[in-house]
Amino acid sequence: MARKGKSFLTFSHCIKKRLAWWLIAASCMVLCLLKSPVSAQLTHNTVPNLLKNAQELQAAGHYRSACGTLLQSLAIPSQECRTLIRDETSLQVAETLPKLADSQLTATSLRNLGDILRIVGAVNNSGQILQQSLQMFQRLKSDAEISSTLVSLGNTKRALGKREENYNNQSKAQMAYEAALKFYQNAVSLSAAPITNLRAKLNQLSLLIETPLSSDIGDLLQQIQSHLTELASTKETIYARLDLARSLTCLKLQQEEQTPDYPSPIARECANSNVNKKSQQIEMLSWQYIGQLLATSIQQTKTLNDVRSQSYALGQLGELYEITQQLSSAKQLTEQALRLAQSIQAWDIAYRWQWQLGRLEIKQEKDIESAIEAYTAAFDNLQLLRKDLTALNPDLQFNFRDEVEPVYREFVDLLLKQENITKARDVIEALQLAELNNFFREACLNSEPKQIDRIDKNAAVIYPIILKNRLEVILTLPEQPIRHHTIDISADEIHKTIDNLRKLLRNPSISIEEVKNQSKQIYDWLLKPFEADLEIAKNREESQVKTLVFVLDGALRNLPMAVLYNGEKYLLERYAIALAPGLQLIDPRPLTRERINALIGGAKDAPSFQKETPKFGLIDNVETELNQISKEIPSRQLAEQKFNRTNIQNQINSFDFSIVHLATHGRFSSNPDETFILAWDERIKVKDLDKLLRQKNQPQSNPIELLVLSACQTALGDNRAALGLAGVAVRAGARSTLATLWQVNDASTTELMILFYQELKKPQLTKAEALRQAQLAILKNYPDTDYQKPYYWAPFIMVGNWF
């Protein structure tokens, strides 16, 4: 019995000993099966299906979904798409896209991915991925695909040029356009498929017409015309004809130099291109020939039963008739185009035809009521599209100035002519949100309408609106009817005055009298007609209006309103002043003094200061500023080497701060990639601020009440630079942002910041009033200095919640 038991134990031990080996063998068999031809065949079939699905999503305008599907085809998690869109650093593509094995499908997926990233605004990542696709096709020696990829690269370079042009970086724009031209020319030289060759030539033609490139068009038009007659009727050839008609229309408009009121988008864009091709004599350049091209396209769309392209073709012909003053025919065609767009719920093109109908109502019958009805429909569609504006139409991203913004401004123009002031104010608020979304190149703002009465009974809100031939100013007062006044002055003169004052303010050697004379002009425009309403003659204590909130338009954003002068005193001496991107973004809750707790940081001479071009100088008083603030309010300090991204993030995640104060260099720009603050060793871009400053590990934590940036500045020569400042205020997730429009004397800034925190502790004062008291102290209490000059006290502005 003992022997049998021992044998059993021996057998059991043997089984246990070999079980591990059996499990390993079984695992190997499974892995071998996964690598078998059957599994490979499944994978081989899946990739084309994913690629096809992505192409269908792209064609339908669902670009972000298409992006995720393409990443899946490359065995990359689809959520990485959001990272590629948001982060355009040079490392991101390399980190997201590993070394991929060469194949036709992989290279095609990469090309499609590059195209999609361009459309949603990530042009830098688009270029890198398209280069990866090109190199793979070159190794595969596929000339036809190489040619197609070169066209895509040209499109991306062109989009980059358009963006740089919008940022007033003309030299960078020129370089990008020249690179785009070379890509198109190289695509043509490969003698690829006829449709690809045609596309390359069409893009080359429009590039030469719409940009400052000096190359001659030569016989390019004749070559394109020849291609079109040879190719069969397909969706691609329809869009080719539409593109040719558009280029010829632009060229014709440039030669005729039309500058009508309420211009069509193409008339506006071609006028803005500042290109003069008058010397070129082209036989095909007639309105009749352009009309024939569009009529042929319409017939082809009907044959193919392509509703979307038919709507485009009809609407484009309607626009041509609008330009040539055949207004009745233009209206009929536009109505047909609109019905088709609505039938397929193509709201991204429907708004264009509604806008077009509105312009035609004005030009044809001077029927303001019907025009307002059409503009209302276009506006409502843009509001629906606002969250997807960067995803639905490739042109809207880069042509916001010509194809979106004018709808709002022209609508406001009509509403004010009808004295519909409340609706005009709402439209301007909507434009502010649309501009910020376009700035971020993604839909990132949620808002809800708010009444000034429910926010602050002691505040007045002022909306200046710069129109082509006049300045409109709307005033909203608590529990009172909305008011407005008009100044007959051109936008050019307004911008000239703003630029002059801005230059004076940034120069500490300029006399105070020069600044006062120039700032009085802007005061007279914006506020003089409202002096009785604002009770400016009363003492502050006797008046209900104690705070002025400005929702500024255009270049006015680059001016500090505190410096406006009425002939006796600065605006600052009478009112607390705040700026808002719109009341819709204001969270009307005051700062709770009992929970003040600050994270303060900065650096005197960080390595990052020297990396920039031009380099940033020393901030000598950083240590004094941080130490003095620490004496005023409870705080944690990150100075010099400790002032880095990791430490900031760790502190934010660990503690519930109500204030974040950063004494470091930074720049606000109309380009989000050039809007940043500098940590010890790197930039922190505006797009990263929300990730950095929101408490990730504390879901119940309160948002930051106040973000203070005490040494930043708006970019010189950028009329829309303060968009970056507003972007910082919104993106940081803080209720308020205190920042500077230009970099100020280091010693006076330190004094002002200490005074600000001394005032901020007083529970009866709002944040805007605390800032006002600090600025007044700098203005009046330093007799042995030049601090009374606006250069020293004016650039500090409060953006957002002023309570």
C-alpha cells in the first residue's frame, strides 16, 4: 500500500513538474496559429476595409472619425488622432507613428492621414506624415502614387502659407507657397494618371493666381482645358471644372479690381490676395467662358446624380451672376443650390447660399427685412456648425476671414440699420466665440447666454464693432434699454489711430501729453456719446456704474482701455475696467478670500529665455516679487530651476490653488503655436495650459480663480495678437486672467503686483477694483519716478470674471 501511494505521489509530482512545459508548448501553438496564413489573410483583408471606411468618412466630412480609422489601419490606437491634431511639435509624429513596414496600403493610409490632418488644421504634422508616405512610395517605385502624394504635400504647404499670411508672416508665407509650387511641378513632371496631372495643374494655377508668387501662368490654362476635354465625366472632373472656373473668376476680378459693398467670398478673397496679374492677356478670360464651364458642370452633376456637387455648381454660377450684376438669375440659381444642400443636410454649404441670398436681397431690391431673414438662417447654421467648424469644410479653417467672419459683420450691419440692437449684440458675442474657436483650430468653447443684470448691477458692458465705413458702439446697462451710437469713419482710419496710440504707449520716452491727445480721440469714439448714461460726471461713490466691461473688436483688443482720456482724467481714475471675450464665457462668482492659496513661480534668467528669437532679457526682480507676494497671501513657491512643467503639474495636482502667479516671459500672438509662457527650460504653449493647470487628481476641486502673468507681452506688428491673450484666459481654465499687453519695467511691475495683492485681500473689492487701486497707486504715489507715464501702469488688464 505504501509502495502504491509512493508511486502515485511520484506520478503526481511528474505531472506537476511537466505542467509548466505543457502550458508553454500550448501557448507557442496558439502564437503559431495567430501567425498562420489564415490569420495573415484576415489582417490583409481588414486593412483595405479600414482604408475604404476612412475614405468614405472623409468624403462625408467626418474627418476626425476618418483619422481614427486610418490609425487603426496602421495598428495605432484611434485616440492618438486627437493628440496629432492638438500637438504639432516635431516629436509627436515620431512618437505616435513607429517605423512602419513598406506597403502600398500603409503608404496610402499615411497619405490619407496627412490629408485629413491638413484639413483639420494640423498642417505641420500633416507635412511630416505626407513626407513619410512619399518616401515609402519612392521605395516602392510607384510613380502614380508618388505624384498623388506630391499634390497632397503641395496642398499642405499651401495651407501653411495661407496660415502664415493670416498671421502677417509674409516671408514665411512666401517660402511655403514656393515649396507648394515645386511639389505641384514635380507631380506634373512624373506624367502620372491624367486626373492626378490635371489636379496638380489646377492647384498650380490657383496658387499662381491667388498668391504673390511671380511665376508666369504661361500655357497652363491651355493644358488644363485640353485635359478637361479628354477626360470622361466623373465627380473628379466636375470639381476640376469648378476649380478652373473659380481660378478664372479670381483672375478676372483682379484685372477689373471690383470693390463692391457686401462682396461675395471670392471677390473678397481675391481682393485680399493683393495680386496683380493685369499684364497677362488670356483668351479664355471672359465671363461667358466661365459661365459655360459652370453650366457644363451642372449638367454633369445631374447625369451623375451627385447632389452635393450639383449644389456647389449651381451656387457658384449664382455667385458669378451676382458678380456680373445679373441679380434675378443669381437669386434663382442660389435658391436651387440651397434647396439641394438642405435636402442632404449639407449645412456647411447651405449657410453659403443663405448668405448669398441675403447679399442678393440687398443688391437687387434693397429689401432689408428679407436680407435679415436670409442672414439669420446663415447665422443659425454657423452656430450649429461652430462645434464642427474645423471639421466640416476644409476652406473654413484657413479662410475664416473671408468665408465666415463677414457673415457676422454684415449681419450686425443690417441689424443696426433696423435698430435691432439686442440681436446685434448677440451676434457680436457669437463672433467672439467663433474667432476663439478658429484661433484654437478646434471647437473648445462651451457657453450660455447671460444678462448683465444677473452678473453685476454696477457694471456697464461696451461693445465696439468695427465695420467697413463706420464704427458702431453698443452699451448695455443693468435694468435699462440697450443703447448704441454710430461714428462715420472708415476701418482704415480706426486702425491707423489704434496703431499710432499703441506705438506711443509702448515707448517710455514719449511725453504724457502725446499719449493723452491720441487716447482722447478713441475715448470720443467709444464713450463720449454715453457720458450721461455712464454718469461720468458723478463721483464714483455716487454712481451706480462702477465697472466698465469691454467686449473689444479687432485691433482694439491690443489697447488698454484704462488709458482712454476724456480731457480731464483717464478712464482708470473713474472706473474699474475689465475685458471679456463675451458675457457668455463669464462665470459670475466672486473670489472667496477665505480660500486664497497661491502657486507662485518664475525665473530671473531661465535657459528658455535664450532659446527664443529674439532672446528675452533678465527679469531682475523676480525673487523680490515672489517673496513679497508670499508675505501677502498663503502660497507655495517654484523659483528658478524648480520652475518647470513637471513641478507645476505636481503642485496643481496636489493642492487646490485659487491663484496661479507666474513671473516669467511669454508672448501672445494670433498664432496659437506662438502664444506661450516660458518655464525654466521650455515653452508652455497656450494649447497645453488647460492640461497643465486643471487639477487632474481632484475631480471636486474648484477652478483656478485667477491666473496672473506678470511679464508677458503681445507680439509686435500683429493686429490680432490679443486673441492669444484671450485664448490664454479661456484655455487656462481660470475664471480671470491678469496679464500685460507689453513687457513693462521690472521694478514698477513688482511694485504694482505687491500693491495688487494687498488690495485683493480686502473682501469689499472686486479683482478689477483691486487692480485699479494698484494702478492708481503707481500713477500717483511715486513722484520721484516716471511711473505716472501710461507705459508703466496701463498695460495691466483683467480678462474674464472681474468680481
